[in-house]
Amino acid sequence: MQTANWLRWRTPLFLFLVIGSNLSGDICLRLGLRHWADAHAILTLWVATGMTFYLIWLLAQMALFSWADLSYVAPITSIGYALAAIAGWLLLGEVISRGRWFGISLIVLGIVLVSRTPARTTNRHL
């Protein structure tokens, strides 16, 4: 029973982990590298934290690809692009044009459509 429950929740859990760690890594790197003229920017805590988030992202993405289709994972995790734009706007004061908002809306629409399909459509042993 516990194994079946884990299998049911692992895909959403790892999708959240992949999206969250990528977004966190992006934000941390942006904060750490916004003053690139400083030669020591690469040695900041923000950059180290961002790289740690990217390592978590890589490992979670690898796990996710081991049981879910690329044609499912890649579009679903692209919500990170929309979230990164929104985080840049909210947290970093970046300006988002109407064209970008439209593009973000298209990404979200695509994610809604793909999320309505199964995560795995192929046989495990091809």
C-alpha cells in the first residue's frame, strides 16, 4: 500500500522539486552575479547557493526522466520559465512587456494541456 502511494505521488513531488530548485538557482545566480564587474562575484554565497540548487535540479531531473516521458517532463517543467519571469518582476523589479506576458500565457496554456495527459506512455523495456 505504501509503495503504491509513493508511486502515485513521486511524479508531482519531483516535478515540484525540479521546478523549485531551478527557479531558486536562477534567482540566486541573478542576485550573486548582478555585479559581474566585481571579479569575486563568482565566490559569493548567492552563487554557491545557486549552484547547489542546480545540483539538486540535475539529480531530481535525472530521477524524473527515469520514469516519466521526455514529452511530458519537458513541457511541464517549462512552467519554470514563466515563474522565473514573474519572480524577476516581483523580486528583482524587472519590467515585463506585453509581448512577454503573452508568451508567458502561451507557456502556461501549453502546460495545462500537457498536464492532462499521462506521465508515461512508453513501455519500460523497449
